[in-house]
Amino acid sequence: MRTPGAQPRTSADRFAALCAAISGALPPRVASVVTPRLVGFCVINGFTFGVDLALITLFRGGYGWPVWLAVSVSYVTAFGLSFTLNRWLNFRSHAPIGRQISWYVAAIVVNYLAIVLGIGAGLTAFGVQYQLSRFAAGACEGVFMYCVLRWVVFAPHREWEA
């Protein structure tokens, strides 16, 4: 345990301190909802969403891949990066990774089918520009994925598991 006021030692410590400072700077009513973990999730997933958009633009706009393939490859890449960064920096989990990956894969399959393809590709099929469609789907998946990461994948206590 660190001494209060001591400098953070690891990247995860520094990231947690930054997120706590951002959350702590908010008005108390807002800070009670926008916790350091939520701030961390937003920072990490904002970054990985940027990676997702850059890749979909490269694959669709640069290479001419079909939308479904460009979305799929960029999605899997961004979510792998998101899992790694959230586990390491935000939730700082040291639990067995096997179960976490299993829950995470289940969540991203549901997310992919219902939100990315359902909303994202659905809007594209209705004529909405593909980056804008992906942005709309990203807002929906942000809420879903935070809830899944916070209360299922990286939940601190799991008495109901064997």
C-alpha cells in the first residue's frame, strides 16, 4: 500500500491517480456518478474507439473492403486492445484471465450482433455514412460494455462461480 501523497510507482498507479484527479475535480453530485473507473473506461475506450475508426477508414476507404469485413476486423482489434488496457490500467485485475476472457468474448459477441451490426451496419444500410453509423453504435456500446466490464468481467467478488 502506498503512503498518502507518495508518487505513483507504476503506469497503472499513474493512470488511476489521473482518473481520480479528473473525477475529484467534478462537482460532488457529478463525481458520485462519474467515478475514477468510469473516467478510466472513457479514456481507454475513447482511445480504442479512435483506433477502431482509423482502422475501419483504412480498410473501407483505403483498401475498399466491404463494410461488414472492415467493421469486423477493426472491431476485434479495438476490443482486444480495450480488454488489455482496461484489465491492466483501469480495473487493475489480477484474477484468472481465462474466465474474464470467456465473459468478455460472450459480451462482445452480443454487443457485436445487437449493436455494431444491428445499429451500425443497419444505419449504413439505410444510407447513413459508415463512420457516422459507427459513431452512433459506439455510443450505445459504450454504455453496454462499461456495465459488463464493471459488474461482470472484472467484478471484484464472484461467489456464484465455481
